[in-house]
Amino acid sequence: MKRIVVTNNKKVSAQYSDKVEVVYLENASGMDVLQEGKRIASEGASLLINPVKYKGYYRSLAFFKNGKSEPEENTISMLDQSIEATRKQNGAASKEPILSGIFQNKDLDVIKKVLG
């Protein structure tokens, strides 16, 4: 089983780059992370956490891939819901927050709970 993290958070990338496959999207918005996650799900990866609950500029999505290549429909559905919710925020998740360090740590904590 292969674990993949898609993130725009440099702290997540730094902590997990030697433990899992990290797709680091530098200078990318939360929406960009969701769209890249949808691409990975279309290749058969499954989400380990529901992204709808977590909103904000810094986003990290944890996936596992067990070798299948068909699209993971439940994961794609969750990502579509999260993309739609982000659009409804009128781009609030597309601007880097002033207190970026706090939000990076919050995002990192979520990934730590999932991946250990």
C-alpha cells in the first residue's frame, strides 16, 4: 500500500517527505490542492480523511493507493463537494493568511493524526 500526501504546506512537506510520497504544490491555493487530489483519485487513490471538514488556505490530503487504477468514486465525490464548498467561499481559501504559521501547524496536526 502506497501513501501519498498532496499539500501546499511546506511544514507537512518537510515532515513527511522521507516517510510517504509527497506532492508539494508550492505557492498553490487550497483549491489547487483539491484539484490535484481529484487527479490522484482518478488514478485509483482513496482519501484517508474527509476534506469537506477542513477549510482554509493550507490543505493537505492524505491518500492510500493499493495498486488499482480505476477511479475511486467515493473519494472523487468528497473532493467535488469540497471544491464546491471552496468556490462558495468566494476565494477565501485562495489568499495566504496573515498568520500563516498558525494555519500551517493546524493543517500539520490533522495529517499527524492520520499518518502518525
